[in-house]
Amino acid sequence: MTEAELLADAFERVRQGVNQVVVGLDAAELALRLDPVANSVAWLIWHTSRVQDHHISEVASVPQAYIADGFADAFGLPAEPSDIGYGHTSDQVAMVRPDGAAILLEYHDAVTRRTLAYVATMDDQELNRIVDDSYDPSVSLGVRLVSVLNDNMQHVGQAKYVRGLIERAGLT
């Protein structure tokens, strides 16, 4: 297995996790917040997709699916390329209210397709390319991709936890 194949497998696992979380939840369940300042499943999955979309488009030098494919409009949110949800206020979290799971799945699938297409073009040497020299040490492409995967997996896990609470407690 090459390094690119390993990364593709990991990103595919994120996609599978997203599907496991959102399939079967209705709009109310997706938007449910267990506490007034907690993140909803919808926000967690939107954010997961935004992080991957933003970071991969940046290193691949391609437009973000969020903007290029009209997902910002579909979510009814501003088409701000830098808005990935980091630092969102409680009010901003509450704004992520899709009509159902379909748009979350469509957006994440579009992002994953772009990610897998990019990863398929990489050779092992490409992973050493410096993509951000504002840090010490500078950040290589490989480190950036692992960072995206780490963030994605943590948020998918959080969303699975919230879904489990919703199902067990019948909160909707």
C-alpha cells in the first residue's frame, strides 16, 4: 500500500462515518443541541466537511466545493471561503439547520470525491512539500493531511456520540 492509498482509505473512512451519523436523522434531530452552547450533529458534520474542503482545496489549488458547487447557497449560509466554523458563536452554530441529511451527505461526498482525486495524483515525495511556512517547523503536505484527518475523525466521533444520546433518550 502506498502512502496515497493509505490516505485515501482514511478519508473514505471519514465519509463512511459521516454516513453512519446522519442517515436516518430528520431535520430536528440534526439541529438538536443538547445544551444551548453545544454543537449539533448538523454543525459537526458541516464543520467536518468545511475543514476538509478548505484545506484540501488550498493545497490542491482548486476552488472549494462549498462555493464552486453552490453548497453555501444550499445551506443558506454566506459563501465565505475562510468560514470553516472555527470560533463560531452559539448563534452561528444554530444557523446550520439543513432540511435533512441529504445536503450534508451531498456536500461531504463532493468534498471526499475532490479529496480522493487529489490524493490519487500524489506520489510519496509530494507529501514532503512545504505547504505552510508560518509555523516552526514548517508544515508539510503530509502533516497537513494528517491534521485534517485528525480533526475530521474527532468531529465525526463527537457527532456519533450526540446521535447516540438523541436515540437513547428520545430527545426529539
